[in-house]
Amino acid sequence: MLPDGPDVEAVVNGKNGILERARPETVLIDMSSISPTVTKRIADALAAKGARSLDAPVSGGEPGAVNAQLAIMVGGPGDLFERAKPIFAALGKSAVLVGDTGAGQITKLVNQVLVAIHLEAMGEALLLASKAGVDPMKVYKAIKGGLAGSNVLNAKVPLVLQRNFNPGFKMRLHKKDLKNALEASETLGLALPVTSLVKSMVDSLVAQGKGEEDHGGILQILEQMNASKIHPL
């Protein structure tokens, strides 16, 4: 599980890398969140040696990893997935085979698009409540049982209202994931306008030196735009 595609390719293809020593019985389970294109390139290189692989990115951040509560999204051969189930069971609360090689990475990009847009929407909503003089924490408690409630709100609202931006998932990594999502969408001929907008906001915060902060801190760009802080009353 490595930060980005070049890191994985270095470990697989580099000097003394996995590919040099790959045998037909070799199985690579790559739990990094990387470009599906890179994933397929690595799988093809391993296949040339008779080896096989699964792409198995995760969601849940550091807390999910520490508590073995990761959601694992897997792409690759079904028989290999069955063999790997005991490993996934030790690491996470769920593991779903979503398709062939690369499908796990596409699923992770879908997850990251949804989370990023949700975090930005959370920031707008909390800012609206705060500016109107209504306690954002009470607003959250009022809506969390309805249609607008979500795991994102449950995990992030209490932290951001405490101005706690210690990373559960770093802003710079979400920037990378959104970049990969937009590259994949361009390849497929899709326009993702809101994803593009949110990525530009994340880019701005990373450029301000906030890349090591939690991605829930995206609301800071909204505060800057509006010269208004989100805070409990």
C-alpha cells in the first residue's frame, strides 16, 4: 500500500523489484490508490512472467486501518479473490470483488469523488448555518438521522468544529486521487464539472501548505472566500 503509481511501479519494476523475482506462483495484492492505467500496466508485466495480481484499494483512512475496519474494493480474477479473502478479512470490515483488473481502482476513484464533493458540500452547509447564527453542531444533530445524514458528516463534523485537522486522510493524497479521477474521466470522454471545481479548491489548499492536513479541512477555502469562520455557537 503505497502513495501513488510511480511508487508502486518502482517497487514492481525497479532494481531488485517484484518483477525481477516473479514466478508463476507469485501473487501481488496492490492496496494502493493509483491510476487504473498503471494498475493494468503492472498486471500485464506480471502476467508476462506467469504471475497474477489483484488491485485492492481501500477506504477508511488511518482509523479504519488501525481498527481493521477498511472497506476494500477489489479488481482481478475471481479465484484469486477467493484465495485472498482471509487476508482481506484481517484488514477490513468488507471486501467486494467489483470486476476485472483495474475495477478496484475505478471504484476507489468513485469513492473519492463522492467523498470530496460531500466534504465541500458539508463546508458550504456549515458555513451557511454558522453565518446565519445557528449552531452548526445542533444543525448536524438535527439532520444526521435524515436523508442528508452520512458517514462523512458523522466522521468529520465534530472534528472540523473543533478545528481539528489532524490527518485521518491527507489533503495531498485526495488531490492525487481527484487528479486520477479526472484523467480517467477524460479518457472515457466524460466531463465531471463539480469534481474539477473541488479539485481546484484542494489544489489551492495544498499550495498554501495544507497538504498534510486532513481532507475535511477543505472548508477552509470556503472560509477564505467568504471571510467568515465556521464555529459552534
